[in-house]
Amino acid sequence: MIFNDDFVLSAEELERYNGWAKKIAHGLGEAGNTSWTMNITFSFSNSGTDVIAHCRGADYRCDLFLRNESLI
């Protein structure tokens, strides 16, 4: 069962996300981009849970894995 607390970032996760987002935003601003979209995806499955931050248009290698609890 999934609870609302499962969708809450811890203080450490939020700090890591903010640092990552600041670096991405700075890089996109330097490149002349005027807008961008950042997504946080919460994934739940039988094999575990993941929380991944992604900036649309950026290389997936730049994604931030905030929570990687998958058993695979």
C-alpha cells in the first residue's frame, strides 16, 4: 500500500534536488534557454521504489537518483 508520506522528499533528498536543479538551471541559462521543465518521478513496484529527477531536454545521464530502492 502507498501512503502520502511515500511522496515526500526527506530533508537530505530535497537538499540534493535543490543543488542539482540549481546546476541544471545555471547551465541551461548559460546556454541561452529561457524555459525548461524539471520532473520528479516516484516509481513503485514489487521490486522496490525509485525517485528520479529529470530535466526535459537534458541527457538522461544527468538524471538525479534521489531514492533508488529497487531490488534489481
